[in-house]
Amino acid sequence: MADLWWWMLALGVAVFVVFCVALALALWRRRSQSGSEGGADNRRPGRWIVWGGVVMPVLVLTLVFGLTVRAMTATPGEVPPDALAVEVVGHQWWYEVRYPESGVVTANELHLPVDRPVALTLTSADVIHSFWVPELGGKMDLLPERPNTLVLEAEQSGEYLSRCAEFCGIQHTKMVMQVVAEPAGEFEGWIADRTRPPAAPPAGPAAQGREVFAGAGCASCHAIQGTDAAGTSGPDLTHLASRSTLGAGTVPNTGDRLREWITDPHAVKEGVKMPGAELDDEQMDALLAYLATLR
């Protein structure tokens, strides 16, 4: 795909240069012939139309078509047997990420092992979204009616961003997923860490915050491993405190921003389905203390 892009860029630049040269020659000739009568070659416009309007476009499009077919044949058409299976579900406006082999479920973060093919099964829970990580190549839609499969393989470690590439509503631009490509050992360590439920909160505000979480109705939408919270309509919060952002990359994951998000999420990201929580200051402080333990 990268080779195809460079070819298209080179051809586009070449065509643009030819056009600029032809335009300059035409303007110069028109100025030099102004005031003169006769002597114009009536056949010349016809030759320009044939060569510039027919022959050159046919050659360029034929070359691009051939390069495109070559790129398509080089793109994996089947899932390699050793590929890591990952399921990505698009929501308005966040990503749900599942690792079926380990049972790990997270939100707005995708970890990939380096030098191993990854088969992404892409679906949508509502409208059409689009998965795209430019540095890793490949772009594919997340459709509500059927799954699509995209095979990626990261060649080196790094952190990238996936932005939804299909307009999906008023917060389309605030639908970002962090993609981390890391060595196999670090990836396995991340998976092992995510399979362990957070430790029980210590006595005090954090323990009270756990009760606030259950009593305020948060558990009806969100899930936390090791607790009775098993909601599926909102992001899984099992390891919320380890994430760098809130609202799919909208704001950094800090205590003040989390308080603002819980109190009035629509002020942070208009149109989200999460309602604001009506909690007093003591309840909010306890809830934040509990959420800070979810690592």
C-alpha cells in the first residue's frame, strides 16, 4: 500500500508539472501572437485534445490500475493460522476491544505484539465507523450488519492513534483509540495484568466509593471484574485508572477531569449516552477514590 501511494504521488506530481508547463507555454504563445492575424495551426488544438485529454489519462490510469491490482494481490486475503484474534466494536463514540483467547475486555486501547499478524474482527453496535491506523496501514469500516476482518502486523514497537475515518455523528472527531505495538513479552505481560481483577479497595473512602458505584446505577452500564458490575452498554472500567484518557481520547484521565466527566459528561463530550451522576461532594470524593484503585 505504501508503494502504491508513492507511485500515485509521483504520477500526480508529474501530471501537475506537465499541466503547468503546458499552461505557461499557452499563455506565452498567446501573448506573442496577440495582434497578429493568420498563421495559426488549426490542427494543434486537436492534437492537444488527443494527447493531453485521451492518451495521457489512459496511460496514467492503466498504470495506476496495474499497481492497484498488484497491491491487492499482496494484501492478505486469509487470516494466517498463527494470527492473534482481536474483536473491535465501534460505538458512538468509543471503541470496545476484546481478546477472545484470554477473555480480556478493554476500551479505547489496543495492544498488539510486534512481528505477529493480528486479525481484527471489526463490527459496530450502532452506525458505520471506520478503523484506521495510518502508520500500520489498512483501513476498514465497522459495519452494524456484518463483521469485516483486517489483518495487520506491526514491524516495530511504538504508540499510534486510530481515529474513526467515517463520519459517525457529532462527536466523530473525538473518537480516538490508542494503539500500542510492543514486544511479545511485554504484550503477554499486559494481557496477564488485564486478566487479574483489581484488588479489593482498602477500608475508608475507596470502600465507600465501591458502594456508591453500585448504588448510583453505574453498574447497570459498566462492568468491573471481580464485582457484581456487569453492564455492557458502556466501557469496561476494570482497569480505568491505567488508561491515559477519558471519553475515547477527549480529555486526559486525571482526577479533576474524571470528576467533571461523571458530573456532567455532556459538557465534556456533547451527545454521549452517559447521564450525569447526582452525587454530593462526599459521595463523589469516595467514588473517585474507588475508581483510582482500578489499575
